[in-house]
Amino acid sequence: MSDVKTFVAGHKSPDTDSICSAISYANLLTQMGTPATPVCAGDANKETKYALEHFGFEHPQIVTNWEEFAPNGGDLYLTDHNESKANHRWLQIYEYVWCYRPSPYW
């Protein structure tokens, strides 16, 4: 087992799809043998808090400073995200996980 920590995060203004995709993908990675922790960049809105409570999930830990949160770095999977550099420069961005299929009209 690797000593590298693995985190899964969504975008900076976390909404339901951002937080739920981070929780879901962290769970999938863990089940596939890579222990992963879902985190988020801010407090959830009312809708998301309701969904988390209703389905029995805890709010992921809020991370506002990556260097303090994970001083030794780690792997970061980004879900529902469109910023490759912001606040994540010192962590290895391991993979971008798109949780939806882009429209063919874009």
C-alpha cells in the first residue's frame, strides 16, 4: 500500500453535483483498492446539506488551504471541475474525472 494520500474534490463553489461526485468517486476508488478521501473547497448550500442528510452522508471536510491540509502532498482527483491550476499547484493532479458527457453542440 502506498503512503501517498489520495483526495477527491470538486470545484471552488461546491454544489450538489460537485460534492456528490467527489463522495462517489472517492468511494469507487476506495472499493477499487486506492483509499481516497472526499474533500470540498467550501460549505455546502442548503440543497446539498439536505441531500447529504437525507441519504445519510457526512459533509466532506472543507479544505481552504491545501498546503496546511496535506503538507506532504498527495494525489488529487478533480470531479465536476474546470480549473486545472487554481489552489492545487503543489499536489499531483492525478486525473480529471468528468461526471457528465459534454453536449455535441459545444
